[in-house]
Amino acid sequence: MGLGSWVGSTLRWFGTGENGKLSGAPEDEPTRKAIQWGNGQNTAGESVNQKSTLGLSAAWASVTLKSELVGAMGMGVYEKAGGGRKDQPDHWLYNLVHEQPNRDQSPSEFWAAMVACIDLWGNGYAEKEMLGKRTTALTPLSPDLVTCRRNKRNEREYVYLDRGKQEVLPADKMLHLRGMTLGGDTGLSAIEYGRRTLGSAMAANRVARDTFTNGLQLGGFMETGSTKLTPDQRADMVEIFDEFTGRAMRGRIVPLEKDFKFQPLKMNPTEVQLLESRAWDVEEVCRWFAMLPMLIGHAAKGQTMWGSGIEQLLLGWQTLRLNPLLRKIEQAVKLQLLSPAERQAVYPELNRESMMAIDSAGRAALYSAFGQNGVMDRNEMRSRENLDHRAGGEYLTVQSNLVRLDQLGTTAAPAEQQARSALMNLLFGGDVDAAIDARVKAAMRGRDGVPRLEE
């Protein structure tokens, strides 16, 4: 099945008809699952599903930021070598995960889509196209049309609803990325478990929309005093007031009969704390999607968007929330795409250093520390900055006058050290420290024509 099928299925899900039923789909388990995801459950009077959740700006920003950030990192392939690692750009896995996962998507688009599916459904699926035992392409599948189950042999298999027809795929034909799990075969959806919170946020948005659509006009009762209205008079009264509602009638004057008084029924936005509630909803949505509110432009009360404290918060988010997701993706790719023999020597890894690309001061400090402590040579640093290699830049150095590691502890001093010693002998007749020490001792003794130190 191609990417066009996946896109078509996704569009059909977004455009579900009456009762959320897919056109031409049989009444089986995958179909019922698709219907459930399409409609969602009504919470606070709102239908909560993936589409309506993305209508919340906080959810859209959280899903977009995280997915695009992971997609922009790039996944490399490395070989374990001598206690370290070595790049393997010629390995077949590198071309699959770093260059072209399928014929229609770039690597950034593919990994961003998979992470977005994890956020929205709790699972990301991609069908493997195989050449022998080697995976040659990964085609993403819409998660709402995939059901993971166990067969009679207790083996995991996947049922995909493709244009009304079921297709059963064995586990070795599927790349399955899971979000949070309780040890089961599938990940848990933040939208399914957060329906009450998300429904409340949608309801607050609807109330705000209706309030401003009606021009901040309030509903209520009309007191008629001692006058008793007939049913026809009540209907006429309602019709009259209907003509004075809406944005176009703001500021208009409505005539009232004698003894008629208006009693408002609806509380105003200040009384229900509408603005405060919507601000709180942003933080609640961020909790469900493991996002730091400041990253999507929301600062908590008393919090600034800049400063060293924010830097530490960002570092904590990367360490505690983003890095576990990256590790989960790397391990899934290694386990499901590499053979047991290849796993012993080769492994994939997302480039976390790409998050430092905009921090020139941080990169400079990191390179300086690596260069002065023999961790990285100059040519490796230049490669990371897309600069060409230079002669002599392949040596590791340490802070001790930047001596090469293979010359530490040797009796033969480098040429630059020999030149320095020769200059000291010429100027001071020997080592400069020894010359200073001798002059101080002579001054203390007061011999050889040198006055005593106290004189």
C-alpha cells in the first residue's frame, strides 16, 4: 500500500459522514475503532477527537513543535569500534532512516509524522517494504485504521483497514512506535485519557466565541409586573428581543412596556473567570502532551520568558521529557529493523546536538572544553560546523601547552618547547625559574656585591 492510500484514509477520517461512519466500510473491529476515534466522546458538550483537539492552539503548538523538532534532528547510524563508535554512512539502514524512508517523504517529514501520531494516538505505524530480509522503505499508516492484536499462536499482528478491506500484516512487516504503555502491545492516547480536560478547554473556547459573537449581550428573564401575558404575547416578546441580538444590533435601544424589567440570567466573563480559565487550560493541555508552556509562548504568572532560569527549565524538559522519547524511537528502530547479528555492532541514534545549533556560545564552550581535554580533534569540530579539514587538525590535544596525547610523558620535547628553552638559556643563562630563585637567595645572603634584602 502506498502513501497515497494512507493520505486518502486520513482524509476520509477527517471527513467522516453522519455518525462518523466510513463509506463502504464493513462493520468489523477496525471499522468500529475508526468510528470511535472519529466521533470521540462528548465531554462538556464537546466532541473530543484528534481533529477537534488540534483545534486547540495549545495542542496544535505542542504537537507541531515536538514533532518538527524530532524530525529536524536527523538519525545517524554508527558502528561500535574500540570502545567508541564510527559513522556508517554506507550502511543500508542509514539510507533508510537518514536519506529516504519512502519515495514520497523526506526523513524530516516521516519522523515528524510518526512523533505526531504518538502524541495524538499513542502509536505510530509504518509498513515495511522488504527485499529479502532487508527493509527498503517505510510507508506510514493512519493509526485510527490499524488494530494490533494477538493471533492463536500468541504472535502480534496488525489489521489494517484499507479502503474498506482488511489486510493482516505480521509483526515483522510493521514498524511500530509506542508512546506511554502499561506493558501492553499498544501505547496509550493522551486524547483518550484527557477527554475531560480537553473537552473543558473546547467548551471554554465555545463560550468565549458565543459571548463575543453576541456582542457581550446577556440572556435573562423579563419581569412583567402585575401584567399576565398570553402565550401569543410571550411569543411576540421573544420575537422582538431576537431582533435586537447579535453583533449588528449592539448599542440599539429596545422599548419596554410599563412595569417591564429585565433580569439577566447569564453570568458575565468576569464572574465565571473565563480568561483565567482559558489560561489554565493551556497549562493543562501542555501537561497531557509533555510540553513546556514557555516553549509555545505561554508564561505562567510571575514568570519571564527569558533568563538563566528559563534555560534550566529548557534543559530539564530536554532531559526528562524529550530524551526518553528519542531513546524509545532509537530502540524501536534498532529492534525492529536490524537483525540480531547486526544489533551487536550497529545502532541508530538521533542527533541531539542539533538542538544546540542556535546557541553559538554553547557550541564554542563545548568545542573549547573538548579540544583542551583530548576529547575531539580540530577536524572533527570543523566537520560539525560544515568546514573542510586542515592539515594537522587530526591530532588530539590537552591543555598542557596543547601537547599531543601521544607525546605526553616522553623525554623528547616538541620543537616549540625546545625553541622556548633555548630562548630562556640565551636571556637568563638557564631556566628562568632557577635564575629567579638564585637571585633571591643571593639577595637574602648579601654576598657577591649584592646588598642584603633588608637594605
